[in-house]
Amino acid sequence: MTDIRYLAPRTLDEAVGAFAASQGAARILAGGTDLLVQMRNGAVRPGTIIDIKKITELTSIEEAADGGFRIGAAVSGAALAEHPRFGRVWPGVLEAVNLIGSTQVQGRASPGGNLCNASPAGDSVPALVAAGAVVTVQGPKGRRQVAVEAVPAGPGRTNLGPGEIVVSFTLPPRPEGSGDAYLRMTPRTEMDIAVVGVGVSLTLRDGVVAAARVGLGAVAPTVLLVADAARALIGSRLDEAAVHAAAAACRAACNPIDDKRGTIAYRTRVAGVLLQRAVAIAAERAGRV
Ligand SMILES: Cc1cc2nc3c(=O)[nH]c(=O)nc-3n(C[C@H](O)[C@H](O)[C@H](O)COP(=O)(O)OP(=O)(O)OC[C@H]3O[C@@H](n4cnc5c(N)ncnc54)[C@H](O)[C@@H]3O)c2cc1C
């Protein structure tokens, strides 16, 4: 058995330095709920593991004066659920994060790991896409910001450069009359992977949709931002025609795999159904933000 070096830096600069110096031989460890499974089954054999859970910026949650949130990439689902305000402002994002695994998994698993694992079925990603979350990334060339939907490149692949680490997610301030929701379809009720996941975020003004975003998961090689679905909702009073048009846009965006857990026809149909249900929940929540 080959030795594995374990590093637990206290600063982001140290982590980035060690990650870049490893020239691809190291892996970042956040919760480890994907990484350790992949190491055990031999899919990944890192020479060095860089544990980022001891870096304050990556494990803290901050609400800005303007009402926006900054969530460290390595914050656990359990820590996010315990935050006194986050779930009130972003209930859809929180329910997506809290669908990941069991109570034990929740104590470790992070939204950063969910994003960087780059599974098309990662539950937190469509909700973060719908939320308009911006990802801060730090690497050997410095810091940059990128939309969350621009991070995944395909199953198991990201657009992160060599030595780059996801630092945090920034969620924008929430105007009055806003609500979000995340729904997924799984063949089993617990501990299963989504065959479709839909995140919706809406802002209503006098009953009219002023802003909308839709994220769609598990139906394409990457999680998708479905701009056509949002366009169908914006300016409407969420009448049947507008919601049906948004559902049709979600179905049109689908390019799913066909496997024992869901056929192409099934996944495509369910995408439209979940969109309609998530819109109804987000709209109901928009009434009480
Ligand atoms: C029993 C079980 C049930 C699960 N159920 C679900 C589920 O219902 N839904 C779901 O979506 N997932 C599920 N998962 C998968 C997993 O828990 C999630 O993907 C989780 O969010 C991963 O987070 P983590 O912090 O554990 O990531 P890790 O395992 O630490 O990392 C995952 C990958 O991302 C990289 N990485 C991590 N953080 C960063 C960073 N900040 N910057 C750059 N790269 C980084 C790592 O190197 C690794 O390649 C389940 C896993 C298990 C074991």
C-alpha cells in the first residue's frame, strides 16, 4: 500500500500553495463523503490529501449588512441547518443541501464538495443555480468569481484550473416577495440519487413575477440554468399558460441518460412536473419572506 500524505492547513494560501505544488497528485478533502468512497473503490489514488475544514474562511457562514450570504465551501449541511437565518431566507437551498445523505453524512458533507464532485445529480447545485450563487475560487494566479453553473464541465469534471480551490458561495440579497424551492425525484424515498432535481427562485411584485431562475439537475451531463423557463415565468402572474411554458422549457432542456433508474422519457416528463410543483412552493414562500 502506498503512503498518503495528510495536510491540514490553517490558511487558504497554504492550502492553495500545497495544492498547486502537488501538480495534480493531491486531492482536496472537505467532508470526504465522496472522496473517501472513491478512494476505497480505487477510482482515486491521491498522493496527498489537503483537508480544508480547518480554514475559517471555508467553514464560516456570514450574513452581510445588505442581506446577502457568504457560505464557506466546506460548511457542512448540519451547520447550515443550524444557522438562525439562512433557512428562513433561502429555504430551497437549505432543503437541497439537507437532502444530501443521512444525518451522519450531513455532519460532514459540504456544498463545495457537492459542486466539485461534479455529479450531474448533486442536489445542492440546481438550488444554488436558481439562487444565482456566485462562487469565489482561489488558485495560484489569485482569486476569481464565477457563476455556480459555470463550474461543472461534465460528469466528474470541473472547469477549475490547476491548484484552484472553491472558497465560498455568495448568495445575493433577497428582495421582499422572494421565495425558493428544490424538489427531486428519487426511486427510493431515502439515501438515493436524484433522477431529476429542480430548483426554482422567484421574486413577486404585486403578484407579478419580477425575477426568476430555474436550475435543473440529473437530466444532462451538467446541472443546467434553464433561462427559457425563467423567461416564461417573468412578467406573468404564474397563470397556467406561463407555468406550462416553463415546464415545456425544462423538458426541452433535458438531455438525460437512459438507465434502470429512469428512462429518457420518464426523466424528461418528471422535469416538467417538478418544475410546476417547485414554482408553486416558491410562490407560496414568496408571500412570507
Ligand atoms: C451515503 C451517502 C449518501 C449520499 N447522498 C447524496 C444525496 O442524496 N445527494 C447528493 O447530491 N449527494 C449525495 N452523496 C454524495 C456526497 O455526500 C455529496 O456530494 C457531498 O456534498 C460531498 O461533499 P463533501 O464535502 O463530502 O466532499 P468531498 O468528498 O470532500 O469532496 C468531493 C470532491 O470535491 C473536491 N472538493 C471538495 N471541496 C472542494 C473545494 N472547496 N474546492 C475544490 N475541490 C473540492 C474533492 O477533492 C473531491 O474530488 C452521498 C454520499 C454518501 C456517502
